[in-house]
Amino acid sequence: MLEAVKNALQLTTTTKYDSELTGYIHAGLQDLTVTAGVTNATTDSTDPLIQRAVATYACAQFYLTRDSSQYAVMMAAYESQKGSLRQATGYTNWGNDA
């Protein structure tokens, strides 16, 4: 997922931000799990919807102190993606008899 985030931010030629971006990736995965109930949000997820949502979250956090207008746009996109995952079949346990 780190490479996807770096590609989105056009930071593919540097490792300067890898640690920061990795932290944002983990936070995005945790946010999907805690606030949306997504059960399969892990760093090794190959699901393109989860990967895109986490990449969007990480990009937003990267922009937080660098470009507040870009942050707002990216967070709005992330919230929309998170809402879609929350409601999509197969991404949460909500409503299942477990």
C-alpha cells in the first residue's frame, strides 16, 4: 500500500516520507475498522476498494499541514469511500448472526 500512496502523491523517487506515510496507512486501516466496521482492512489487503480508501486517507493526512484546501477535498473523498464500504455487502459483520 505504501507504493500506491507514494504514487498518488508523486513521491516515488524518495523514501523521505515513508515512515510518515506508513503511519497514515495504519491509521486509515484502523479508521475503517473502528468507525466503519470494515472487517478485512489489513495492510496485506488486495481489495482495490480498501486500498483506494486507505490511499485517499493517507494522502489527506499528508496534506493536512501542507495544503489545507487539498486536505479538505481528500477527506471528503475518503468519507465518501468509507461510507460506501460501510454499506456494501461483504465488508462488515453488521446484520450477520454471529
